[in-house]
Amino acid sequence: MKLEKIYSRPIDRRINPVAVVSELNDALVDQEISEYVFTTQIYDFLYTVINNVVAEKDKRTGVWINGYYGSGKSHFLKYIFYAFSENHKKSAIDHFKETLRAENSDVSLSLNVTNAKLNELSKKLDSTLIDSIMFNIDAVSGDISNKEAITKIFLSQLNLSQGYNGSYIALAKLEKQLDKAGKFDEFKQAIKEKLKEDWNSKSADLAEAFLNDVLQIAKGLIGIDESSFRASIERAIGGNEELSVVDLVGDLLEFLADKPDNFRLVFLIDEVSWIRRLN
């Protein structure tokens, strides 16, 4: 008998040696959900994470995923992301339910998660709005190597998730002011007409090469303090951007201010052991 006849899935399909949080193409997502293997502990861990996010028992929810290399930390992180994602939530929770039903038929197993509990959790999840920001912290750190690195990375990723510049905090602040005034689209169109470039894909490059033009266009739309923005953006470009955890908290509070009570913002961060390099 040929080996391919033994297995239920094609043996020539692509199988990632490791789960990478930045890889989210549809075929890979489907595979990472449908082929995820739960253990007794993982059933409990996944249920606990989701429940603590949606149940509003503690507003300071934080989870550290610990394990040896190759133990499945990144794949577990991605499954949490799928469970929270509007596009993938149904398939992720359905796979969870299907495998749980199969496991519960084995009387030798003792699971804390029951079908009834999971059905109730699924209802809570459907009634909760969740924004998940997932990234590999090493991959997005660039050349940051100071004590404020984590603050800057969190703030940059928050900005990026809202469609603002993810390289320079000061430039993102300019974009936010334009957006609040309802002038951001008009600003991007003016950039395209004058500089013949797309702001969405080249904002950092355009700020570095044509800062005068960028500031003049913005000033013509919302009357900004040009000298202040120039100084802060130039510091950012030069790698001397100054910010603290207060800046991050302020931006988080501003972002959450108009969100309903059933909204959750979740940061899912891979390779956190990278932080040790800053010490």
C-alpha cells in the first residue's frame, strides 16, 4: 500500500515547518485552522483566553504563552487571532466544537471545557467586537534598541492598524489631525497631484524627501503649527523621536473613547523573548 493511501489529507500539500504570524493567505489560514490538533490542556487554555477577553471579569487581561522551541506557541497565538477575527471566527470555533465533541466521547479524558460552556462562550464571542493587532515584535522592531522600544512598537502598530503611518509617530499624529478634520483624503489627493506619488504606500519616503511640500499641503487644509510638526517629524526621521508610555496610554484612551462597552482591543505579540536584547 502506498503511503498516500494511509493519510486522509494529500501528503504533497504545503506544510509550514513553523507558524508565522505575518502569513495570512486564505489557503494557509484554512489549513492552520482545520488541521489544528488540540490537547486536553489546549482546550482549557484556549477557552480561558477567549473567556477572559469577552467576559469582562478583569480589564487588565494579559497572557504569557510559555513553551520550548517548536512546542506550538506561534500556532496557538494565531488560533487565538482566528477565534477573534470576524473573517475566520466561525471556522475556528466550529473546529474547536467539532474536536471537543469527539474528545468528550472518550470517557478516559477529563476536560474542564464542556460543549455547553463552549456554546455559551460562542454566543458571547458573537456579541463582542474585537480588534486584534497581531505581529512578530522582532520583525517590526527595525533598528530600535532603547528602553522606549516597546512603547514605540505598540504605538506604531496601533497607528498602522488605523491606516496611519507605522514608521514615524509624529507623522501619524499629522495624519490623525487631518483625519479628524475630515481632510485626510483631500490631503492624499493633493499629494498625488503635486508629488505624483501615492501617500498610502509611500508616506514615510515622501515625508523624508519632500517634508516642506507635505507640511504646506497639510497647513493649507487644517492650519497646523508647521514649525512644531517640522521639528517632531525631523526628529523622528533622524531616529531621535521622544515618547513615553504616557504617549501610548493617551493614544489608546483616545482610540477607545468612542468604542462601545462590548469592544475589545487585543495585542497578540509573537517572539516576545526578543525583549531581552534591550536589557
